[in-house]
Amino acid sequence: MAFPIKRKHLAVIFPLALLLLSALGVWKWSLLTDWLQRSAELQALLTLLPYVPYLVLIAAAAIAWRFNNTGVLLSALALGVSYWLFSLPSASARVDIFRLGMAILLPINILLFSLLARRRILTPAGIVCMVVVGLQTIVLIIVAVKAGAPSVAGRPASPGAMINAIKPLFSRPSLFEASFLTYAALASFAITAVIQLIRWIRFIQPVYAGFFWVIISSFFALAVRPSAPALNLYTSAAGILTIGAIVETSFTMAYHDDLTGLPGRRSLNEALLNLGRKYTIAMIDVDHFKKFNDTYGHDTGDQVLKLIASKLGRMDGGARVFRYGGEEFTALFPGKSVPAAKPFLESYREDLAATPFVVRGKSRRKGDPSQRDKTNPRAGKKVKVTVCIGAAEPGKNLQDPKKVIKAADKALYRAKKKGRNRVAT
């Protein structure tokens, strides 16, 4: 059976493929340049290669500006400054101090900027980030000015007596002797990558995945220094990944429901356009949801919807699930008739009914704002959450998927009239 590739898998597959392609480019760089030099028409591309990272990062910044993604915009600027700084031919003590500082601060700044992925710059978080970046620049300038001793044997000068006590942190491991990755820089990349990975796993947001891979790509850009091809290709890869983060974030906002994380109505409409002749549509509605909201509050109602959605996301039978709107959900079974899909719907209904839901401590009753921050007196109470399901499939008079949805809705209301917590067809 073929393994179905979903968008969440692309958050791993695409960045890995891009990094492997960059590694191949570094390995075969001489072959690439030789091939370009053989053709007079292609020699112009050879002169443009050093500027490719700038072009990619400018494109990323422009797209980020258009979509109000401050985090990606600032990350693109930081990557551009980093590429320029590490591309400088100068090896003076002060330039090396800035390079060492950038190697440490770049992953930290990318992590900070990831906090602004959905915020504007003139917000408390944005202002804090700008202050932190400003302080970093001031400190680097002061340290560089105080670096009086010249470089020795290709190593940067000591940044002054103020850091002599922690000087070993600025030495290089033997594996990265030719790079600008000191022990401090390695620790910075490792810690920020782990933090971003945890955020990605916890929140399952494409923008967090994008920033994680940007940190990884930036690491490789500096790890194989002084290889100019590596700096070029991996920085370009980081720029492409920032664009990917914007695209995936915009797609998620447009096609997924923020509360439950399930694909939304727009995704369902798109799926309906690509159905074959055989399929089943099931409409799922929470029993007594309005009464539940009025009794326990809207925050608790949201938790119920999340519980229902989490179990829907694990429904077997090849089901594709969507949030239709409000407390109503849709399950789509391509290639299955109603009798074939019904066992999976029954299994889901029974599993949900057997799962106790515990009311949380804080909630707000409808129409009573004064209760917003007060403890719910019913906190800790276990309640039973059930759903009614109506299923339908296309037939002689039901060729249009929208009509099949209406038929499933009618079956849903028959289930409610028969006593709730049941599947009707």
C-alpha cells in the first residue's frame, strides 16, 4: 500500500530535499562552474551566482512585507547581513569579531523573529526584539573597537580583557577549525534549534517548521566555511525556506480552522470538486452543544470541539475530515459506499461517547462577562460528549456533491429525532 504524503510530511520532505540538493551543489560546485564557463551565453550566470542569495532574500522580504509577516521579513534581513559579513574578504581583527558575534547571534535572532511571524513590528513583542537587536549591535561595536591585537595564524584577536575569562568559549572545535563556529556558536545553534523543534512539535504550525529549517540551513552555511559555495547555496536555501514558511502559513490560515486545526470549509469545497463517482459524505453534529455552552461556558465548548476534532483526525477508513462550521463537522470517504463507511462512523461515535470529558477550571457563561476570570463551579466534573451522524452517497437523483451533503444533513436530523448519539443513513 502506498504511503500517502500529506502537507505535514512536506514540512520535512521539502526542506530535507533542499538541503541535500545544496549539499550536492557544494560537492559538485567545480563541475557546475566549469559547465557554465564552456558556454558564452551561460557565463553571465557565473557572475550572478554570488548575488543569488541576495535575490532570494529580497524576494522573501518582499513577500513577507506583502503578507505582514514581520518575523520572516526580519529573518531575511538578518540572513542578508550575515551573508554579506561572511563573504567579506577582509580578515581584520574587528571584522572577525563581528563574524564571531554574528555566528552566535544569528540563530538567537531567528528564534526571536519567529515570535513575530503573525505580528506587526510596532507591537510590544516587536519593540522588544528591536531593542534586543540594537543592544547586540552596540555590544559588538564596543567589543570590536576594544580588539586591539591583530589576528595571529588566521585566528581572530581576543576581544579584550572583559571576556578573557570565557575565552575558551570562542575557540573552535577541531571539526569546525576552518569555520566561524566556536563552542559558543555551536551551543547557540543547538539550543535555538531544539527550542524551535519543540515549538514545531507542540503547535504543529508550518511557520515554526520553516524557522527550524532556516536555523539548520544557516548552521550548514557557516559550518563548512571558508567554502564560498556552501555559504552561497545554504543561505539561498534558507531564503527559499522562509518563502516556504510564508506560503504554508498563508495556506493554513486560508484552508484550516484555527480552533480545531482541521481543514475548513474552503478545503471541503475544493475536495468536493475532485471526487469520483463513488464516495460517502457524513455530517457530524455535537449533541446539545448550545445547552452545553450555556451551562459550562464558551471556553469549555471550545475544548469539546477540540476533543471531537482530535478524534476525527484519527478516524479510520481513509476518511478526510473537515470542520463544516460551528459545532458541525464533515467526514468524506472517497471510494466507499455508505455500508462500507458506516462501521468507521460507528466506531468513532462509540469511542467519543466512551471518552469522559473533564470540565476545566475557568470558563465564561454566555451573556455574563463578569464571570470571565472566575473559577467555574463545575470544574472537575466529568460529562459525556456525544454526536449524531448522518451519511449519504451519490445516486440517481444525487449526482451533485452539494445535494449529497444535504441528504447527509437530512439523515443527521433523523438521527437527532431518534434520540441522539447515533448514526443514520
